[in-house]
Amino acid sequence: MDIKLSSNSETRTTDNAPGGTLDEVRSAFLRHSTSKIQSVEDLAHISSLGFRGEALSSIAAVTRTELITKPQDQELGAKYVIEGGKEVSLEETGAPNGTTFLIRQLFYNVPARRKFLKTPMTEAGHVQDLLMRLSLSHPEVAFQFINNGQEKLRTSGNGSLKDVIYNVYGRDVAANLLEMEFEKGGLKISGYLGKPVITRGNRNFENFFVNGRYVKSPMISKSLEDAYRDFVMQHKFPFAVLHFHISGEEIDVNVHPTKMELRFQKQQEVYNTVYGCTPHAAGAGADPQGRGAGSCRCPEDLGKSLPLKAESSC
Ligand SMILES: Nc1ncnc2c1ncn2[C@@H]1O[C@H](COP(=O)(O)OP(=O)(O)OP(=O)(O)O)[C@@H](O)[C@H]1O
Ligand SMILES: [Mg+2]
């Protein structure tokens, strides 16, 4: 992703994913059109990040958008130009495999809305945050983010979450991580926790992903912070990148307009697991309520990094 944000904003997003054909292009831009749902049952099992079919139509309505896409097995690709929601052209073109969206002049036709954009620096920061989260949620995908010609982020796509954490947060954070892995019943948690030496004055270091999607969860935050309470100073928050894998039927993702928050059916179980599996709970030893029970692989150097009072129960 390559962005230049100014009064003539321009963002270019290129991928080498399967791409689309000429006759699919128009429908992709229709409101509420999605290729991700074939049957009603799919709604309960959606594993992709989006399925509302709003992104392309909304973007095209308020920008000058150009799409070039080509599937691997086709000789020629398609180029589609759509401005302010109106089709300008659709034609065949030579193109590399994959898809490029060139999106220019955001809100050019909605000046009132354009006034509410923050400074290019702030908006670029939001884009970078998003790219950071996408990278952390998909270590198997290589991401590159360029802002005003300067590379701000690059990940290799080698599948290692730890490498992505290094790319995103740098050496100091990457050198102070504790691995976490838990699986029990339908719940799987994996990822990294920061040793108490790396904390923040806000929750920006708390990254939670549920089935690949970045979420804010006051409940998960609380369980993590409760577990760290004895080990970090007041008003400091731990570092975490935790991936939750949970059956789609046990969560409701449609409780928030941008799907940023979700509802867990088994709130208490998730709370207990995170609390139980983090270092503090390990230090608490065998817990009468069985916190942390399950196949929880706790960090090896846990005892050294935290002032544990009891043997690890994990
Ligand atoms: N980069 C891409 N490569 C190939 N096809 C794409 C790409 N982006 C969008 N599409 C196609 O266009 C359709 C509509 O895209 P759009 O982003 O509007 O909806 P969606 O991804 O299904 O859901 P959401 O609105 O939640 O993003 C997608 O379902 C997909 O088939
Ligand atoms: Mg989409």
C-alpha cells in the first residue's frame, strides 16, 4: 500500500491475490455485493474479514477510483474507472496477476465531509495502524506500507508472528516476549505477551485478534490487566499480541458498526483462560477454580522474568 495524502490524496493498494475477471468487475462495485456468501449457512461460518459488500461501493462513491485486475489464468486483465459512483470506463488491459486499486481525491465530491478529515499526518497514522494490525493478524502475508515515498513498514510473509512483532514494534519489544499457547474445547489462544519491562501508558500495546480480525475487547483487556496487576506499575498496560480462534457460532460479530467489538457467548470462560494462562495466574499455582486448566504452554523463562511466588501450574 502506497499513500500520498494531501488535498489531492492518492492511495494505491496492490495485491497478488487471485484477482477478478472483466465480467465480475461491475458487480463487485454494487452495493451489498459480496463473493463471500453462497448460502444462508455461510453467515454463521464467515471466516473472512468482511462480507457486507460495502467497501468498494462506498469508496467509489466518494473518490475517483481506478481498478486493474487480472486472474492468473487469463491473458488479459480489466481496467475499470469509476468516479463519484459513476462508471467512466471498463476495458481490457494488459496487467500483472492480482489487483491494484488506485483511489484518488477522497471526498472530492463531498466538500463538507472533506473538512472533517484530520491532517495528512494523522490520517496516515490511522492507515499505518491498520496496516500494522493487518500484518499482525496475517504473518503469512507480506505487507509493505509506503507513506509519501517513505517505507514505514515491511513484513516478510514468512508466517512467523514473532518476526512481524519485530518489524512492527522493533528490537526492544521483540527481545522481551513470552510465548503463549492454549487449546481447550473450541477455544484456541496463541501469541505473545510482553515481559513487564515493556509496558505503555495506554492500551495501544494490547492487540487482540479473533479469528483473524482485530478487535477491542474490554473483557479481554481486563483479564490481561488483572493478570499483570501485581507485576506492572499502576496506570501501565501490558504488551500483548493474542490470536483467539473460536467457532464462529460462539461469537457475534455484528454488535458493532465496524465490527471492532464482538460478543462472546462464553465470556467467563474466555476471561478465565486469559487470566489463567498469563504469568500471574501461573504464579498463583493450582487454583481452586481451575484457572488456566487445559493444555497451556507457559513461557519457559517465566520464573525468571516474573517474581513468581509459587510453582507454575501450566
Ligand atoms: N483486492 C481484491 N481482489 C479481488 N477481488 C476483490 C478485491 N476486493 C474486492 N473484491 C471483490 O469485490 C467484492 C466486493 O468487495 P467489497 O470490499 O465491497 O465487499 P466484501 O469484501 O465482500 O465485504 P466488505 O464490505 O466487508 O469489505 C468482494 O466480495 C470480492 O469478490
Ligand atoms: Mg472487502
